[in-house]
Amino acid sequence: MRRSLILMGLTGLLPIVVLGSAYGAVTLREQRAALDRQATLAARSTARLVGREIVATVDAVKMISRSPTLDGGIDRARFTLLGLRLLEDHPNWAALSVADSDGNRLLDLPRPIGGKLGKVVDPVSLARAVRTRQPQVGHVIHGAGLTAFAVRAPVLNHGAAPYVVSAVVPVTAMQHLLFAEEIPAGWRLRIFDKRGAVIAQSGSTGREAMQCVVTAVPESGWQVEVAVPRGSFAALNRQAQLVLIGGSIVALALFAALALALTVELRRFRQRQAATLQAQRLEALGRLTGGVAHDLNNLLTPILGGLDLLRARIGEDAKALRYIDSATGSAERARTLVARLLAYAKRQSLTPEAIDVGALLADLYELLQRSVGPTIACTLRSAPDLPAVRADRNQLELAVLNLVINARDAIQTDGRVSGTIIVETRLPRRDEARGLARGDYLALAVHDDGCGMDAATLRRAMEPFFTTKAGDRGTGLGLSMVHGFAEQSAGRLVLESAPGQGTSATLILPATDAPAPALDTLRDRPTRTAEILLVDDDPAVREAAAEVLRAHGHLVAEAESLSQGMAALNHAPGTALVITDYMMPGGTGGEFITRARDAGLPQPFLLLTGYTDAAEDLPGDVPQLRKPFRERELLDAVDALLG
Ligand SMILES: Nc1ncnc2c1ncn2[C@@H]1O[C@H](COP(=O)(O)OP(=O)(O)O)[C@@H](O)[C@H]1O
Ligand SMILES: [Mg+2]
């Protein structure tokens, strides 16, 4: 499970990492390219600016070289006037100079460069200007306290170049061009002349490693260089790595969360599955138990009836009476056992009524405390304003008694004597009522601080005949009965326990709006003889019941099916009472009653039943007698109906 989850995670993570890496690499390349592009653009735009400045200077010098003041000799006065004006227009020129074609300076403006006239400092560019008859930009030259370059234009006269006009431009004049280009912090921008001397520089002056982009300035043969610190690229790399690592961590966290959710869901699913299996097992056991118990029930009815009749006939024979008593005792015990099995199988007949559980527990309290003994404290605890529940009062009392006795037994294991039992009533937790029909419920919980149950015991605790108690201390029928009773009452029994942690056994029962009625009182009843029709397909049950009734003076007619019963009823209008089985050939007791009533027959009915599903198609006013019944119970029921 864990391994498959990890594998799943890895297979999920792998593509993320691969994709993330690919994406990171692409993004990184793009960002590097963008950085390169930005540097190239900066270099080009600066180169254009420098070029334009050079062209403007060349144009200005060329214009001066065309001046008539230089035609056929130098008109010194007028050229000086013109030159000074031009110097005013170009404040960043250091000087304007006219030299002959051999490089001898003839006139310097505003005053002789270096204090006196002499040879030009950069004769190469001058010679080239003379030779090519084209303007030239000279090298950068240090001299006369100045770093500058010359822009020269030949004065053309009939195809010859007798003079050369030069503007001397200090390199500082180029500096401002660099500021026009905004470059990121840490970058460096430089202009070089043809020989690699720096003309101007801006930006970083640090010594860190740089990556350079170089662009030529065609107008002057210079170069513009933009340098980007290598650190910027490294930072990009770092960013990409961070994104990748961060992404992987997020993906991992997401996966972990997902795996956790999946594990929890799986565990829940398994728990649900186990619960369903358990319920199915108990259900199957219930059906089996119910079938056996029902058959036993039918056998017990004539046994008990026969014993009752025998006792009446035997008279004073004490020995025989003892045998009969012992037989009756065993049969009674069998009847109780069967009743418990029927309870487990959800087939006992219940008489649900509205019950104030608080009052019921208060009534029961003395019995509970007496059952657990003085060394165990049994405490009632109740939440306020609880609704009444709808359940069978006797069975509910029995259930509580069973749970409390189990709690006592759990406390008393290993020879312990003292302990605490809390009987609590409250509203159920959400998980306790999950899966039950919609509606309100009440929880009646019995907590103990006894030995608790291990998982295996907990799983089987509700099975009939499952007990961990030695000898005849345990029957294994307590919890099975309580479970059956709870389920049959449309609720459930919830067990929570762990070894050494005590146990909580919680009955969840449906709440009802109906007010809880006061308790019944005993009635006096007259006895009399009447014509009774007895319908039951089981001859043993029928004969036993008939014998009991006849022994007490009643006139009993017998029938073994619904149709026989109807016929008998039609032919004997004097019938005062009909006693009928529920399950019969030809139709149920319920159908019998309906047909009789539809035919306008007025007789009251008493239903004999071992099944509770008998109640389904029964008119609500028909009393029932659960098989097996005792002589007295039958007579009581008959008298109640005749009275
Ligand atoms: N409160 C409890 N604490 C510990 N174990 C319990 C408790 N209630 C029931 N059990 C376990 O469940 C088994 C079945 O209980 P039950 O059906 O009442 O039968 P019995 O009490 O006759 O053994 C018990 O034998 C015991 O192992
Ligand atoms: Mg028990």
C-alpha cells in the first residue's frame, strides 16, 4: 500500500520535474536572449548617436572647408571672424585649425594650440584627408593637456587640396552621448577608437566579470561596447533553479496531501466494508437462529400446555408433581432461551410505546445498583430536555440490565472489586446514528472502566452464544439480545472498547414526539364460559390450547385453516371469540380478521404468534399472544377479550 503510493507519487512527480526542467531551461534561454537583446539594442542605439554626432561634426567642418575665405589663400581676418562664430556654435570643440597639406598649422582658433603654431599632432589622418580628398576622423591623441581627436576636411581647389580644416574635439564631448542610453545598474557602456583607446565610459566601474556586446560606429571606425555582468546570468540560473526546486516542493506537498487523503479514504472504505460484512454475518446468524427458535417455540407450546394439564389431573401425588415441576422448569428455561434467540433474530413481539428514558432509569436504578454490588458505583447522567423514545418498555429495561451486568463483569475480571459504571442519556453523535432512517434519536450509553475488549472479542461480542466468561457465568446471549432489540426497534447497538480502556455500549433508539404515558395498573376481571373458535394449523399447539380452554369451562371449536375457520364462524353465530394463528394455510391471521370483519362478523379476535411480522397486516386493535404461552397467559388474554 505504502509502496504503491510512493511509486504513484514518483510517477506523478517525474513528469512534473521533467516538464518543469524543460520549461525552466526554455525560460532561462529566453531570458538570457532577452538580456543579450537588451545589451545589443543599447550598443546599437549608442553607436547610432555617436555616429550622428560625428556626421554632424564632419558636416560642420566640411562646410567651413568650403568657405570662400579659404579660396586661393587664407583671408585671415574674415576666416577668424567666421571661425570664432562657429566655435561659439559648437561649444564642445576645443579648437578650429587650418593646416597646409604637409601638416603645418597656419592658423589656430581661438588661439594657437599648445601656445604656438607647429606640426599637427595626428599627421596620418591629415595625410589621408589630403590623399582621399574626403573628410577624416583622427585618432584620439593625448597632448597639450587635452585628450581629443580631430575631424578634418580638405579645402578643395581645382582638384588639389592645399589646406585642411580641422576641428579638435575633446573626448569629453562624447561623454554626454552615453547618458542618453539608460542601462541597468551594474552594466557598463564604453566607446573605443580604432586603436582600442577608451573615448568615453559610463556605468559600472567595478572589476567583476562581464559579458560584452560590441557594435561598430561606421562613421568613425570606432566601437561601442555594452558589458553585462556575468552575475546577471548567474542570477537567472539561480532563479530558474529556485523555481524548479520550489515547484517540486509544492508538487511533493500536494502529492503528500493527496496521498494522505487517499489513505484516509481507503481506511474509511475498509472500515465501512468490515462493518457491512459484520452486519451481514449477524443478519445471516439471525435468520438461522430465528428459524430454529421459531420451531422450538412451536414445540414448547404443547409441552408446557401438556404439563399444565397433567398437573391438574394428578391431584395429590407429590412425587409426580415434583417431576412435573422440574419438567415445567426446564421447559420455562427453554422458553426464555427461545425468547432471547427470537430477540436476537429480531422476531420477538415488541409493544413499542413512548418512554421517558430518564424516568425509566430512575425506576430501574435501585435494581441496577443492587445488581452491581456496593463496591461499584453506578451513576445516572442525563442531558437536559431529551425527547421520549419509542420502544418496548420491558425489553428496554432488560437491555439496560444486561449492559450494566456486562459492565460489572468487565470490572470484576482479574479479581478487581471497585469500579465505575455510568449510565448516560444524551443525543447521539453524528457517527452513531449514521445510516439509520432519518429522524431524531436518543443515545443510552453504559460506560465502564472494566477490562475492555480486544478487536477479536469486539467483532464477535454480539453473536449469540459468544462469551468469554467461564462456566455458566456467561450465556453469550446478552449483547445479541440487546442488539436484536435495538435493531428491531429501528435503532442500533454501538460498542466501543479497547483492552484496558473500558467499554461503552450505546443503545441508539428512535425518538418520538408522543408523550410518555403513565404505567398500567392491574385490573380485576370476571371469569365466564364462552364459545370459542380456535384456528391453528399446528395440531399440537391447537390441541394444547383447546385443552387449556376446555379445562376452564369454555366450549372450543377447532379449525386448521383460514377457510375452515371462516366456515366454522359462519355456522356458529354464537361464537364469542376467535383465537387464530398468524401463519396458516390459505392466508394469514390478518387476512382472516379482515375477511370476518368485511362479512360483518362481530366477534373479537386473539392472535397467536411467534412472529412479529404478523403485525403488518393486522388491524391495530387486535391483541396478540406470543407463542409459547402459559396457561395463565392464555386465560388472561381470553378473559380480557370476553370481559
Ligand atoms: N462491558 C464489557 N466489557 C468488556 N467485555 C464485554 C462487555 N460487554 C460484553 N463483553 C464481551 O462480550 C461477550 C458477550 O457478551 P454477552 O453477549 O453479554 O454475553 P455474556 O455476558 O453472557 O458473556 C462477553 O463474554 C465479553 O467478552
Ligand atoms: Mg452479558
